[in-house]
Amino acid sequence: MSSSESKVILLAVDDSDACQLMLQWVLDSGLLLPGDQVHLLHVTMRDATGSNHLPGADYFDQAHPHEAQRVVLAMLQRRFLHSLEQRGLRPTVHMLQASQDPKTIGRLICSKAQDLGCSHVYLAAASGHHSSRGKLARMISGPGIKEYVQQHCSVPLTIVAAAGDKAEVAEFEAAAAAAGVRKPGTTVHAQGPAVV
């Protein structure tokens, strides 16, 4: 890819400080430039009966979202979209539903990265600083998802952890090394301080 080509970047996000910190690290590192195609992927929870809490929506109409979509879009605006737009980036929001199973969510992330022709995927390592929104807030940065994506994603992946989360980084790298799954395109960065 030449330096004049725009990159296609996927940021998998949820309502957590860890994901907000990941975005801030990406922005502060100068990894995104105006003209890059930025995609935010947010996975919402499907309940045990298989009913969606939100209508099925990928590339949902942001001008007329249903009430639940408005709530999620407000969170995305507060945590992510505003910062991206201030940098001249106009991200596309992808909202998908899934069970809470880490493999299912990991598959969605890998599939979306492949479908979009992404040049890079960014994930947050879970930290202890999640919002009070419970399981839904931690769907992307929760346990098991980043490990699945690291093993199965066909594009380069960066996992960003809070600087104070050295145990999280060490545990992840040790597990990946022990399983022999460390792919050449995967990096883990520690960034701090935690977002409040």
C-alpha cells in the first residue's frame, strides 16, 4: 500500500473505558489520517430466547434509528465518534447482534474485517475500568474475544491495554505463546493512563 492510499481500519468497540482508551491511543499514535476509511463495529446482545434487543441493523439509518439504536448511537457519539470527527474522520458504524459467546463475537469481528477488506483491526484488552452498564458494556473487550480474534483474524491486529494493566498484557502474551498462536501481524501495546 502506498502512503497516498487510504487505509481501511476496523475498531471493535463497546461501552468501556478500555475501548475509549484504545481509540485515544490509535489517534495519539497518528495511525489514522484524514481520508482513511474507519469502521466502528459494535455488537449488541441477543437475549436467551434469540430475540434481538435491537432490530437487525448493519449500516443502520442513523437519521431514524429505533429508540434502542438511539441509546447506543449516543454512547458511540460520546465515546468515539466525536473524537474521530474532530480529526476529520467520518467513520461508518456497524451494529450487529450476537449471543454473549466470545467465539461468536470473535467470528463477527473477523468476518467484518474480511468483508470490508481491512488493513488493520484494533481491539482493547479488558481492564477493570468498565462502565456500570454490565455485560453489554463488555462484549468486545471481554474475556476470550481478543484471543479468538488473535487466532483467526486474517489481517494485522493490535490489542491495546492500559499501562496499569501489565498483568493483562503478560497473561495474554503468555497464553498466546503457550498455544503457539502468535501471528506475525499481532501486536500488543500498553497505553495509559486509564480513561476516567
